Amino acid sequence: MTSQPHPDQSTPEEYLRRLTEGDEILYLKEAAALVRKSEGTMRYYRHLGIGPRSFRHGRNVAYWKIDLVLWLAEEAAQPAGRSDGAHAHARPQVGRSSRTTTRTRETE
């Protein structure tokens, strides 16, 4: 039984094929510059699973350049933004009231 690679991992065959076809690996900083997003935004997109396909290359997060270009093209093809609601929303404030409370020290 052969194990399937994690979705974020490239198989050795895919890695070799992409390199021989001229694709290149970009690390997080380079990828963020290419798509004009901050590194923090790219990390957040990766966390939510809505960003471009990425993988671990050693200790680094890496992207194939063609995957970044395809992701940008997919984003551009949606003129009104994402209709499925899969864009980066701020995390909801779970367990917090809408009113802020402040502590006051009782005076004697």
C-alpha cells in the first residue's frame, strides 16, 4: 500500500517535473512580494486554507511560482470577490461581550 502525500507536499516526481519545466520555488517572503500581500496575510491565508497551494521545504513554507500565478488568475476571474464567503474574515470574538468592562478599584 502506497501512502498518499499530504496535500501541501509535492511528490519527488512532481518536484523533478516542475523543475525541469522551468518552474521555480519561492519562499514566503518572495511569494508575498509577487502577489503583493504581506507575509502575515500569506500565513493567515495558509492557515485558513484559502491561499495559493503551498508546501514545506525543509523548515520553510514554499510555493511553486506557477501556483501563485494560477491563484492570482483565479482571484482576478471573480470580479465581485469571492461569492462563497471564503475570504479572510477577522476571527469572531468568541466568549466576549460587545461591552467592554473596566476594573475599578474600590476606595475606602
